[in-house]
Amino acid sequence: MSETARVEYGGYEYPALSPYVFYEDLPAALEFLAAAFGFTERMRNTNPDGSLSHCEMAVGDSVLMLGTPPDYKNPLHGGDVTVGLHVHVDDIDAHYERAVAAGAKPDRAPTDMPYGVRSYGATDPEGHQWFFAQPFS
């Protein structure tokens, strides 16, 4: 298998790289990511007590995995943002308006960048950093 191959197991297809993001409130994260960023839930696993364990969302041909490890503290409570996630979108201005309306905290409005994209950054309710971009036409 090459590093760029897509793999299939358990009835799902995966790209070579799928980020795994931790959240303190996984149900709220699933709702926010769908409402604000347009991600689509594709898997939801529950524990015997009914709480969520491993979940997955799709955006384009990418997969975002989500979970809640024991005693996890998100960037908002822990004080450190250790990664930023970058997503390409079709209409950056409409995406920005949707994200802000759903409660994302933007770093800045969409801006034309010198490297060929219009982009903005935002944090989600738990303090994770997201970046969205649309290449110039």
C-alpha cells in the first residue's frame, strides 16, 4: 500500500490521513461541526452507558475522527492550541457567514492571501483552531 492509497474496512473508506480531534462535549461538537462548517456525520459509536465513543464526520473526500479520552481538557480549558486544521471549501464567503452564525469565533474575515487563496481562520466552542480556504478562480 502506498502512502496515498485509500483503504476500506468496516464498510467505510478512508484517506491516507484522517485527523483525530478530541472534544470534551462530543455530542455538542458533532452538532456544531455540522451547523457551522457543513461537515456530515458518517459514524457514531456509543458506550454501554449511552455516551459517545468514536465518531466520524466527512468533508469532501476527507474524514475527521472525533472522540473523548478520559480526563481530556480541550484547548479552551487547557490553554494550548497544538494543531490547526485546514479545509478547502467551494464558497469561502458563504462558509464564513454560516460559521459565524453558528457560533464560530473568527480570527478575521475572509481575506485574499498572496499565495493564491481567499481564507479565514476561526475557533470552535472548545478552542480548536480551524482554517478555511478557497483558491482563486
